[in-house]
Amino acid sequence: MLRFALRRNLQIVPTVIVVALLIFVIFSVVPGSFAASLFADGKRAADPQMMARLTQELGLDKPLMERFVTYVTDLARFDLGTSFRTRQPVIDLINDRMWASLQLAIAAMVFAVLVGVPLGFLAALRPGSVLDTVTMIGAVSGLSMPQFWLGLLMMYVFALQLNWLPSFGYGDGSLQNLILPAVTLGVTPLALLARTTRAGVLDVLNADFIRTAHSKGMSEAKVVRWHVARNALVLIVTTVGLQFGSLIGQAVVIEKLFAWPGIGSLLVDSVAIRDIPVVQGTILVIVLWFLIINTAVDLIYAAIDPRIKQE
């Protein structure tokens, strides 16, 4: 198990290196610059000398290879650079907003698991029933519905019409402020979990060893508890891990819609003003988060099914 864990963790390093290279190349060739964005509102005349001086101060006039070497050297020291706009270290800006993003992702995933897994399990145990039909219609609707539209709908109903919850903002980080963005973000993984759980449980129920267990006189409750649930768990854990790992990236739209101060809204704001160090650092952190969660999931279902360690 230790060798398997070490091998999976070592695979993160080359992936991060390749992603860092791609991020640097993409944002080095993309048109526009931070200096030009300062005058994009049209309120100030673009002074060529001022733009040239600012470009020089930010090091954007240096050759591409020299900037790349500096970028890689800083990354090796866990230095994500300095923001063009605030002149603060990028890692500090991300740290200030990371907890808000984690709150949102964890709350959305808990909501998705607590609702989606039981619904999918019960639907599989009663195929063709009203519960099964309603669950599958709801799952398809949840996967098809744009998150920003659902967010606007929930804001209109629960904040403006019913006045039960605040429409946007972090406030003091209370549960009331978290409910609407978390539910909006959690609907898609909830729908996917419901469908995946149902498919996984149905697949196990049709297996030969389940019929053997029934033929030995084992009760339905024991068959479900000791055989069905355990064998369907690997697929459920995999889906939970993949969805949880991607929630930080999916939250970009939700954070901006609900004015939630996470790294997703930081990324959108930084892209708008071409604050490249913040954009690069934020994307790299989101990718690293996804890789860490996926590695953790691999370790979990290797513990559930030891055969995976041998593959």
C-alpha cells in the first residue's frame, strides 16, 4: 500500500510541471497586457511612455525564455509571483480566498452525497417505480440545467420572493449565506451521483454472487448491506472524488454570481485586468487541488478493493 501511495504521489509532479508550462505559454502569447488594460476604460489617454515604463517595471519587456526561467525558478521555491494590480504575493491573495472556496465546495459535495446517493440507491432497489422515474427525471434535469440559470432562479425565489435567505455575499460566513450558492453548485454532482449510484447498484444486483446469496437464504436487508452496498462503493467513491476535485473549478461561475469571495471570483477578476501572475497561480492551484483529490480517491478505493493496487 505504501509503494502504491508513493507511486501515485510521484505522478503529480510531472503533471504539475506540464500544466505550469502550458499555463505560461498560453498567457505569454495571448493578446493584451496589464498595462493596456489600465487604459481600456477610455477615461485616461494611453500614454506610450507610461505604458513602456510600466511594462519594464513588471518585467514584461524581457525575452520570453528569460521570463520562463524566472517563472520556473520561482515555482521551484513555491513562489507564485506578485500581483500586477495589488503588488501583493499571489500566494497571499489565494490564501485569503481559499477557505471561502473550500467552504463552498465541501458544503456542495455534502449536499450532493447526502441527497444523491440515497436517492440513487433507493431507485435501484425499486426499478420502474414512481421513485425511480422521478429520480431519473430529476437527475437528467439537474445535469441539463445551466448552473447560472439555476442560481438566478433560486435567488429570485428564496431571496427576493420568499425573503428566506440572503441573495448574495459572504457576510460573516454563516450558514444562511452558504445555502444558496452551495445548493446551486451541488445540483450537478447530486444528479450525477444519483444516476451513477443507481447504475452501480443495479449492476451489482444482477451479479451471480447476489443470486447465490439469495439462494442460501440470506435476507434482503443483509444482501443489500453486506454485498450490494460494499461492491457499489468503489464506483460511488470514484464519482464523489472526481466531482469534489472539479468543484473548485466549477465554482468560478457560482462565486461570481453570488459575489462569493473565493479563488474562482479572484480568477475572473484577474483575467479581466490581465493580472497574469494571479491568473497563472490560481489556475495552478485549482489543477493541484484536482490532482490531490484524485490521488486521495485512488488511495481510498485501493483500500476498498486491494486488486487495484496490483494493476
